[in-house]
Amino acid sequence: MNFLRGVMGGPSAGPQPSGAETIQKLCDRVASSTLLDDRRDAVRALKSLSKKYRLEVGIQAMEHLIHVLQTDRSDSEIIGYALDTLYNVISNDLEEEEQDDSEEENLPKQVDDLGSQFTEIFIKQQENVTLLLTLVEEFDFHVRWPGVKLLTSLLKQQGPQVQQIILVSPMGVSRLMDLLADSREVIRNDGVLLLQQLTKSNAAIQKIVAFENAFERLLDIITEEGNSDGGIVVEDCLLLLQNLLKNNNSNQNFFKEGSYIQRMKPWFEVGDDNCGWSAQKVTNLHLMLQLVRVLVSPTNPPGATSSCQKAMFHCGLLQQLCTILMATGVPADILTETINTVSEVIRGCQMNQDYFASVNAPSNPPRPAIVVLLMSMVNERQPFVLRCAVLYCFQCFLYKNQKGQGEIVSTLLPSTIDATGNSVSAGQLLCGGLFSTDSLSNWCAAVALAHALQENATLKEQLLRVQLATSIGNPPVSLLQQCTNILSQGSKVQTRVGLLMLLCTWLSNCSIAVTHFLHNPANVPFLTGQIAENLGEEEQLVQGLCALLLGISIYYNDNSLENYRKEKLKQLIEKRIGRENFIEKLGFISKHELYSRAAQKPQPSFSSPDHMMFDHEFTKLVKELEGVISKAIYKSSEEDKKEEEVKKTLEQHDNIVTHYKKVIREQDQELEELKQRINTLTSQNEQLQATVTQQVSQIQQHKDQYNLLKVQLGKDTQHHNSHSDTFQMNGIQTEEVSKLKEELEEWKNKHELLQGQLREKDSVIEKLKSSQLEIGTTQQSSQTSKSGGLEHNNELQKELEMLRSQIQLQSAEISKLQMENQKLQVMNTTADPVSGDSSARAANNSELEGRLEQEIKELKSEVKALSEEKESLKQHLDSSSSTVAILQDEKSKLQQEVAESKKEQDDLLVLLADQDQKLSALKIKLKDLGVPVEDEDDIESGDQGDEDEDGDEEEQD
């Protein structure tokens, strides 16, 4: 212990040993001591010396400390001391904090080299990193926390190497993800910092971390900490989310599909009182806005960006951002970043652009948000970065938005300008900025107006109608003329560059605008004069743009002006400038440093207003036109003529191709409609077949019931003919049969009437067929594309024939019922002689009564017998009456069933008629398309023959 007191600075009788000697003795003690307490004390002493003697401890003790980590894992205290010592040796953070001001210039590089060298020594054995991952899994605070800090320091020093070791280690990343679920905030927060370093520039680890539920855990932490009002922990979580999502399409899609975009909306719920924003809140909200921009960045795949934009609109995130945009009291840097964020959320998304166009500022009267933003852009007192953000927002609003472009240009046209002057339109603000004294406003307005014309030839022509009143008493001049006037007045370079970019965009791919430009006799001499002069470097950019504008005037020239035909303009360049000199001046644009910067990304980002020269979309135009203009300058008149002929031929070919595409598209639509109709008819046909089958079964049931009733009526007639009192029943039966006969006759008449209506409709259909056959001859070119429809139509015709045959069968069944009715009538006629015999018997009885009067005495004995017989006859009559009631009930049931059968038959005929009409319409359509359809005369003649046969049978009956 005396030795340790000497090490730790306690009193000692002898001379003090040097630091290197002390460290050497401590290392020997760690290596040779058998007692754990001694080794622990030695490691503790090394920890205390590691900050002051970082180099010595690192060189002499690192190997012993690693050995302690391997062998003494059972003692968490010594493991914690060893990890802290290694962290002090490897980390550069402590050294940078303690360095003196006088050594600031020399030490940083040495410190970086020292930490990097020790890290390289430690990770040279990959087992050391694997061992460290195992220690991080320990729940003991004194082991886990220093382990997390040491691993974070290793990643800072040698990130890619340590990432690769962790990546190949079994469950390496998953072990570290458990840190986010630790209940101790200090470990959880340092775990977030560790994952920040782990996920830097490594897409594979980023994917693993994302699929280990990192998004859910990080968003939960942000919510627990208070969203934008939270502390630095929220900032660290947002930085980690940026690492996971930036330039990682897989994670971005996973973030969107997991509905995590919806959870971002509460971040931007800013209250009405926006005073006193803390620096941390500003930082957090700035990072949150950047995270939104990562998901909708123009550098992402278009499909992924579009889906994220739509999700942000549907969940209300875009609406929340627009609320911040129009709120008061928002810090300038947050407002600027919000404008940039809204810009990329609406860029190229028609739905979001339409919503943004409808947003109004909370003013009296309300003004569109676009107008309010443009007012800031052309106001020279606004911050430069804010004006750049507004320009970017306006560009994104017009990107692939022809509707928005038309609305902006319409505010410039004479018919839509507000004569009262009560409201300021976007077009008026752009014109005001275009011709103001501030060169930055000139440039921004020119670029904004150029975006309103981007890839829209119609608006380029409409903008030629814009007239400007320059001063009182002078006639108005066109906007095109005013732009060229300002160019010739020798304004600032930035103003001229902006106007030249506007003119180049305006005239490109618009021959009418080129004609208007060349119609002013001062324009071409001005351009040739600017190109021919030898000016300084600042003017070279203007010379290049003038050369580009003149080249566009040649390339898109339709030779409508005799004095400025293509050939004459080329001769003018050859005489006054020289072709080589012209091409050289044209190349000044693409060789300029500011051109290269603007071509990198759509957002206008400039370090200072002086560097604001080129627009991103304009660089695309230069890249497209530079080569073709160079070729056009060297072409002869004959080559121009050939090229014009080729262009005309190509245009004609394109027109023909477009025409045929349109025809094919229409035919495809018609085919789809016909297929749908065929499917509909097929389903209807199946329904009708099912209905017919059902009707057939019902008719069969009715026949069986009718036959059964007929048999029962015959038996009852034979039974009651033996009694004189049953003659009344025969009378009732005759009346019922007659009624049934009348009903059958009615049914037959209605059936014939429906068949007549069907024949009339068939005749109308045949007339329509004959009229459509003449029209169908003009469309024989489409027969091959519709052969499948003809086959299907033939199938439908066969099915129609089957239905007609079924109707004929039903007619035959009706005739059978009529025959059976006639048989019943014959039975009634046979009952009449029976009634005659009964009258004769009555006469004989009267004679017998006369005789009986003479023989009263003899019959008195038989009175009693007759009275008994009378009682028995009464009983028999009662039973007959009950039988009649039963038969009447059965008769009513039969009548009801016949009525139902008749109704179903009528419905079937209506359905068949509808089907016939639809089939006829389909045949007409097929004939219109040129498909030959077989005539149905044979079928109809066959039907007519069947009907004649039926009529003959009825006459015979």
C-alpha cells in the first residue's frame, strides 16, 4: 500500500519516481499479481494516470488491460476501470478539452494521430472488438456505460474498419440495438450517440438497424422528450434518423410503409405564441425539417418521392408546414428552412401543388401564399437566403405544373389584369422585380418567369401579347421588347444574365417568339456587337449567353423574315464574328465555375449574391442546345434544306403514327367495351337458361298435378252416376271445366300476341341489319382484330336458337293441355244421357205412385224402409258435398299454379325479347366494325314453319 500511496501522490520518504517508471511498475503488478484486489488497485491507478500520461499508458498498459478484460470478467469493478482507462487512452475528446490556447495550432493533428494509432492497435485483433460487444451486453452500469463510450470512440477514430468488424460479428448490431431499450437514460442516450457513429455511410448497417425497429424506438424517445421542445436527446435522435434515411431508398420505403410519416405531424404543431424560441428548439425544428426533406429530396427515385409527398398530404403534414409558413414570430432560419421543405414536398406533385395554390395568408384581405412569398423575393431588404428559398419554392410550384404555369402567365395578360389596382398579382410582382433597380430582384424575377414558360410552347406564344406601359404619354411596348431594351442599356452583369436566360428559355422551341425577336432590327446588331468585342472576364459570361441567344434565333428560325433567314444570319456571323470565335464564346457558359455549381442540384444555393448567376433548369437547356447550335452554324444552305425536309417528313411520320395510335387506342377501347358487353350478355344468357330450366321443371310439375286431378275427377264422376242426387255435381264440374278452358284460351291468345311482337321486333332488327351492312364495308380493316368477337357472337346465336326451341316445346305442351281440355268436354257430353234416363225414371215413378195410391195398404209396410233409405241417401249427399268442397279447393290451387306459370312464362318472354334486342345491337356493332354476321333468314323461316304447324294442329283440334 505504501507503493500505491507513492503512485497516488501521497507522502513518501524517498525520491519520487518518474511517470513512465510508475506506469511500468503498475503494469508489472497487473500482469504478475495473483490477488484480484492488487490487480484492481493497479488498474485503478492506471486509470488515474491515463489522462496525464496518455501516451505512456497506451504504449505500456494496453496489452495488460485487454488481458484483464479477457480474464477478470467476473469482477465488474476491475472491468469498469480497464474500460475507462482504454477510453481515456483512445478518445481524443479529453485531450482536446485540456489543451492550452498556446498549443491550439499544433496539438489537434497530433491528438488525432495518437487516438487513431491506439485505435488501430486495439482493433488489429478483431477478437478485442467482439469482446467489447460482449461486455456491452452486461447489465451492470459500471461495465455497460464505459463499454458504450469506448466503442463510440473506436468508431470515431476508425469508423469503416470497426463497422466491418461489427457487421461480421454474430448479432453484433442487434446487441447494440438493445441499448435504446435501457431504462437508464445515460446509457440510452450514449447508445444513440453510438448508433450515430455506427450508421455513418454504411447502408448495410443502416438497413439492419432500421429493421431492428429503430424507427419505432427513436420516435418514441422523441415523443417522450417533448418533440421539438425537447433537449439535446431529441437532437441526437434526429441526427440518427437522418443517418438511417439519407440516400437509403430501402429505409425510406420502410419508413413510409410503416406509417411513420404520420407520426411526424405533431413535431410541427407550433402554438400561437411564437416568442422566445430557445436555441435547442430552433436546432430541433431545423433537424425535423431536414428529415422531411430527406424523404422528398429531388435526388431520390421519382416513385419513392411521389409516394412520400402524397402521404404527407393525406396525413396533414403539408398543411401543418404551410401553417408555420404563414405564422408570425417564427425565427428567420426556421422560416427559410420551412420554405425549402414545402418546396420539395410540392415539387412535381400536382395534388400538393394545387393545395399550395389554395393557401392564403392570414391578412385582410386574404392574399395567396404565392403572392406573399413573391413580395419577399423582390424585396431587397429581406435576407438573401430567404429570397433564395422563395425562388426555390416558386420553381418547385411550377415544376411539371402546366396548370400553375398558366395561372401565373394569365395574371400578365391584358384580359385578366385587375384594373382597380386593389390587389397585386403574381405577374405584376414579377414584372416589378424584372425592371427594378435591384439587380438581385431582376435576376430572381427573370428566372421565376422563365420557369413559368418551361416546356410550354403555348404560354410562350401567349406571353408575346403582354404589353407594358413604360411612361406617361408613350405607347406601350411588349414585354419582349422591354427586356431587349434593358439589355442594350448596359445594366449590371447579374441583371443582363437573368434577362438573357429568360430570353433563351422564351425563344427556345418557339419559332413565333424567334420571329418577334428578329422583327426588331436592333436586336441582331446588338448581339453580334456584344459577341465580337474583346471584353474582360466578367463580360465573357454575357458574351456566351448572347452567342446562345443568337444561336437559338438561327436554330429555331422558320425563315419567315426575308432579311433574317438562317443563311443570312450565318453569313453575318461569318463576316462580323467568325465561326470559330462564335463557338469559342458559346463555350464560355459551360466552362464557367458557377455553371458547374448550378448544374449539381435544383435548389439555388449561393454563398453570396454576386455568385447568383445560373439556374439549374437553364443549365439543362444549355447542355441540350450547345451541341446542336454548333452543328447548325457549320451547316450549308443545302444541308439546312435537307434537314428541313427531314424534319417535315419526320413531322408527317409522327402525325401519321399519332393518328394510327389514336385509331388503335379507340379500337382498343371499343374492343374492351364489346368484351364487356359480351360478358354481360353471356351472364344474362346463363341466367335465362337457368330460368328456362326452372320453368320446364315447373311446367312438368303442373302437368303431373293436372293429370292427378283429372284421374280423381274421373273416378268421382263414375261413382256418382249411380245416384240421382249427384247430377248437380256433374253440372258444377262442367262449369269448372269451361272456366278452365276459357283461361287456357286466354293464355294461348297472350302467347300468340307475344310471338307476334317478337316477329315484329325480328323484322325491325333485320331492317337495321340490312342498313348497317352497307356501313360495315368501310371498316373491313379492323376485321382481323375482332375475329374473337365474331366467334363469340356465333355462340350466342346458337344459344338463342336453343331458347327458341325451348319456347316451341312449351307451345307443344300448351297444345297438349288443350287436347286434354277437349277430352274433359267429351266426358261432359257423355254425362248428358244419364240425365235423360233420370227423367224417364222420374216418369215411371209417377206412374208407380198412381198404382201405389190404389195399393196404399200394400205400401204402408214399405214406408218405414223408404224413410230409412232416405236417411242413408242424405248421408251420402253430405259426403258428396264434402268431396265437392275438396275438389273446389284443389281447383283453386290448380288455378293459382296456372296463373303463376303464366306469369313466369310472360317474364321469360320479356327476358327473351330483351336478349334478342341486345343480341341485335351487338350484331349491329360487330357489323359496324366490319365483322361479317350470318343472316338469320333460314332460322326465322324455320320458326315460321313451326308456327304454321302449330296453327294447323289447332285447327284440327
